[in-house]
Amino acid sequence: MPMAHRRSPFSRPRDPEVSSDPRIRSVIDGLRESSEPDAGSRPDPAFKTELRRQLVAVAPRLIDEGAAEPTSSRTDAAPGRNPLLGRRHGARVRPGRLHLGRPLAVVGTAVVVLTLLLGGSVWISTNALPGDTLYGLKRASESFQLSLQSGDTAKGKQYLQLAQTRSNEVASLVGQSAN
């Protein structure tokens, strides 16, 4: 069985007007019939006049805000940013351009906050004893520090430091139970 040709998701879809599929043709014909204006669905002339008056009144403001044709050049634009669009007056929006400034700032801030919280928790857990809430975090940070050591000498020194820490913890627990 021959494999059907797959179109790219970025390619333009085929025009249904030229389709030879009878189902598509019937849908197109039905839509065409339902969209043909009849005498009762035409807008009232007073409505058209009022709408035209409003559009003419709003047009200069839209042009000043940069809603003009993209090919027009504006030399009389006032400096400053449009508070609704978040860009300079008259600035053109380039299609397909992705602005990452705000999302990167949010992610960066979240990373900094989480790093500070984790770092503070690890620092507070340095005096934790077995049975304390932060003791697991203390042991995890010690394991992480041990994994960063390279070479047998450095790891041996780290193991000795951890043994000294466990000895101090035992002494503290014995001192607490004596009181």
C-alpha cells in the first residue's frame, strides 16, 4: 500500500473551492446559500450612516497609535510607549518574532528565589540532629558534597569530616538525654 504524502504543518491548506470531493462540495454549496444576503438581512441605512461616522471619528486616533498600513512612514509620531500595546508608537510588529524578555525574567527570578530558599534551608540544617525535621536535608547535602570530591585523598578527608560530624551529633544527643 503506497504511503500517503504528508504535508508540512506550515504549508498552506488546499482550497476547498477547487475540491473534487462531493462531500466538501456540498458543504461549500450549503455555506454559499446560507451566506447570500436576502432583502431582510441588509443593514439599516441609518445604522450604516452612524457606523461610518464613528469609524471616521476614530480613524485619526488609530493612525496615531500605529494601526496604519505597515508601509506608511511616520515622522510626526510622538515619542513614548503605547500603554495598551506595550510598544513604541508607530513601531511595527514583526510577525514570527518571539519576545523572550519577560518569560526569561520570570524564570530567572524563580530560579534565584528557589536557590536562595534551598541554600538557606541547607545552611539552617547544618546544626540538625537525628530526629530533627531538617536532618534528612543535612544528610543529602553532605552526600552531594561528597559526590563533588574527586580523588581518593579528597574523598578520604571528606569521610573523616563526616565521621567527626556524626561523633559530635552523638555527643549532643547524649548531652540532651542526660539533662
